[in-house]
Amino acid sequence: MKEYIEERNFETAKSFLDALAPWSKNIKIDNYIFRGHSDKNYLLAPTSIREESIESIWKYSRAYIDIAGSTKDNDFSLAYVEYQLIRDFYRGADVRGLQVPASDRLRKRLHQRVDFSTMSQWVDGDKWLPDDMLEVAALAQHYGIPTRLLDWTYDPFIAAFFASKPSTREPVDLCVWGLNAATIATLDTVATDFPLKLVTPHYSGNPNLAAQSGLFTHWAHSVPSLKTLTTGEIKSLPPVDRRPLDVVLREYLPTFLDGEEPHIFIKWTLPASEVLELASLLRDFGYGAGRLFPGYEGIAMELKERPLFPKKKSSSQMD
């Protein structure tokens, strides 16, 4: 019987990389997308729905109003804040002449500094995020704006790079997640209105995303309208579902599958003692900051990392 999440613990950085390599017989690499966590206990949860983001996302967006009679921790309020924040990113990039994706929804009132109208016209049953905002959200997410999207990469070594990226803090056990994108594509074909979407933005104009072979997952869900909320049809506002992707997907699958759950995730871990060795091996293999952050930023990052890596002896020094 296939496991929903295949969990494996590796003892060495070399065995970990061997398992992730294209020549590995452990998994069919082409079927998966990957994500690296510097702490194996981190959840597969997008930034905007994490507990630590409840207050900060409102401060980032300067949303100006709270929804009357509500707390900030409900579906409509968070969607409202996310809309304003993504719109501000889009508007700021556009007025500075930067390339932005097409979105009629975001452009409609772009002459206004703040747009209260769009979310007030939200219709019950509409999915958040809407399709015409996904590529803009992906661009914003890649540059650090909290959204409902979750970053992934087609390249498992890039996921391992981000999991093992050295810092001054004490390392902990890391992990690389793999999502079986081939299975997700099949489920999307079988199920009507399958909620998990893969979002691959245009790489043109985004050199970092291109270098990192990046893409995103989005768990679409219905958000009630402001009209429904204000007329009292809903007695208590639905709270934000802050559960991670692996949990919500597992709960959803039995609604249309009979029998055995399909194999969806891998979660492979490496002990803290091997984190620096993994980072060093990846750089020896060409997976360093200079490659994944093209331009001056990546070169500067590589120089700043130097103190974290012990200097290797040359062959003449070893003789």
C-alpha cells in the first residue's frame, strides 16, 4: 500500500543528495515538484495564513478599515487585506514602469490610491484567489509579499539549497518536501473544481524565479461576500483555515476517491549535523547564491557566506 506521505530519514548529506539526484531510483524526479525547509517541523502553510502573520499582514497592507463587527481572523477580512496588499504591489510596480502581468480586476481602478469597491462586490461562491490575480500574486510572493501561494521548484537540488542555506543560527534537522505533481494533474482531471492549482508564472522579467525553476501551489476556497456578512445571513464568520496543505488535501481526497489514497508527498529529512556539509556539496556542484540569485545580489551573498564554510585544503597542502 502506498503511503500518502513517504517519510525517510537520511544520515549523510551525500546519501540525501544521491536520493534527490535525477539518476536516483528512489523517485521519478520528473513527476515531482520540491520545497526545502530549514526546519523539518515547519508546516506546508502559505505565509498569509500562518499564525505569526495575523497582525503583520494588516500592518503591511494599511487596509484602513476593519470589517464592521468582525475580528481580523476570518475569511473575508483576510481576503480583503490580501487584495489590498497585492494591489499595492501591482500599482507600485506599474507606476515605476516595471513589467507586471495582465489583470483587468487590478487595473480597473488603478487610478485610485485605495480600492474599496472590488471586494465589496465579491459574490458568494467565488474562489479566492481569483484566477486573474494568480500571476500577480506569484510575482509578489516571490519578492516577499505574504500571499496564499506556496513556493516550489522543479529542481530538487534548489529545494535542498534553500533548506540548507547557512545562517548564524544553530542548525536544526532540515527536510525537503516533494509533491507528486503528476498525480495532482490526474486528480485535477478527474475531480470537478479540484481546489489545488499549480501556478507557473512567466519567467520573462523575473530572473530570480527563472534561475530557481520556481512555481507555486494555490489551494482555492470560497469566501463569503460582504453583503452576506452584513445582512446577518451568517451568524458567525468562518475563521481562516490555517491548516497546512498536506492536511487539507488529505481531508479533501475521500470526498471523491473510493478506496486507497494516492501517493502524494515525500518528506525527506537530514540531521542538523549534516546541514553545513549539504550546503558545501551543493555549492561544489554549482548550486550557490550566485546561480540562484543572478546579478550583483547573488555574488554579494556568496561573499558573505564565506565565514560560515571552513576553508578547504588544496591537494598540495594535503601532501
